[in-house]
Amino acid sequence: MTSPTVEGAAAASHAAPTPSEYITHHLGHLTNKHQDFVVDFSVFNYDTIFWSIFAGVLGSFVMWLAARKATSGVPGRFQAAVEMLVEMVEDQSKSIVHGDRSFIAPLALTVFVWVAIMNSLDFLPVDMFAALFNVLGVENMFPYHRVVPTADLNGTLGISLGVLALMLYYSVKIKGLGGFIHELFAAPFGIWMAPFNLLLNIIEYAAKTVSLGMRLFGNMYAGELLFLLIALLGSMATAFGVIGHIIAGSIWAIFHILIVFLQAFIFMMLTLVYIGQAHEGH
């Protein structure tokens, strides 16, 4: 006869997820329905939507707080940091966009702050919300939950589509509707190659949009996956597992700080470059 202790240990071992199940579960989204096709606009990832809005509100609040506390005297550390950020974005926009930047420079600042905050959510412990939901007894309401919006391709491509809309808007605004249409058919090989030019320009717009979103998604997804692997290392009930978890987690977290802000900077710069190109004719 098997003892209750042995039976309990066997049941716990059976209930514990495998590494593959653990990673698959943590990569699932809190969504309204199962996605059956690659492109399905009826699917909404509620966690991505919530944390994107949260990051946007938080970024707006931080910038509002900086503007509210700004003084003309010797700035404090917080004001100095924000002023350095604003000056950096202003300098970059001035060197890339040759035209009216009254909207474009604040847009670039918004993009950088928003993407940086969304990326920074990756520093939260991977099992923090699962543990919180269990404590609150609402784990059945939240079977899946992902915190990092930029690790979701829907989130990054959504921002990229916004950049595409701005590219088209400024192309029409600067060149006029007729000039924009003429450029679609005449550039870069002349009007006699109109069908080929149109196809080439459509591919260019599509490539810019997809690459902008995929670059950010790929880097943040890989970082999130590595954090999950490090978390699995800590689940090993050995000194190697615990020590390796602490060392690897600390090293990767420090290195990930660079990735978080570098990707936000790259996204901001490419946004400026693409909008700047819309101001120029072939």
C-alpha cells in the first residue's frame, strides 16, 4: 500500500508543468477567442491592450509631472533628465526632418517614452501576476496573462501601422495628392515604368511597416523568452540551479536595460527617418 506522503509527492510531481508547458503557458494571451488564422482582426489580446494603455498613461503622467515641476533656476535631477531627453529628441528630429516639426518632435518623444515604458515591463518577475491572481482567487478569470505589449506582434505592428498612416499623411500634405500619386507611378524609374514603380513603392511601404514592427517584437520576444528560461533554471532544487538563476538573472537584467532603451531609441529614429523621407521627393 502506498503511503499518503508518497501519493501526495506523486500527485504534485504529476501536477507540476514541464518546462515546455511552463513556457507555452506564459506565452499565452488573455484573449477573447482562439486565433485560428495568421491574420484575424476579430481577436483581441486584452492584456496587450491594457498594458499598452497603462504605459501610455504612465508616460503622459511622468512628462506632465516634469513640465509641472519645471523651474527656470537650477534644475533637479528629474528635470535635468527630462530636459536632456527632450533636447536629444529635438536634435534628432531637427537633423532628419526638414520642415515643420511642431508635431513631429513631440511625436518622436511620445514614441520613445511609450515604447521604453512598455519594454521596461519586461523587468517585472515572470510569475508575479500568476501568484497575485492565485492569492486573490481569480486565477480562473486570468488563465493567461502577458505583461509586455511589445513582445506581442499585434502590439508592435499596431504602432507600425500608425507610423505608416503618418508617412502617407505627410506625403500627401507636403507633395499634394496629385504629387503623391505621381510619385507612386513615376518614381524611381520614370513614368514609362509606371506599373513596376507602383509595385515597387507598395512593397517599400509594406517592408518599412513590417520591418519596423518585427524588429521591436523580435528583440523583446527573445528577451522575454530568455527570462522564462532563467526562471526555469531557478526551479531546479539544486545549488547550481539557485545560484545560476541569481547570477544569470542579474546579468541578463542588467544587459536587458540596454536592449529596452536601445530598441525604444531605434524605433523612434526609424519613425523620424520614415516621416522625414515623406517630406522629400524622389
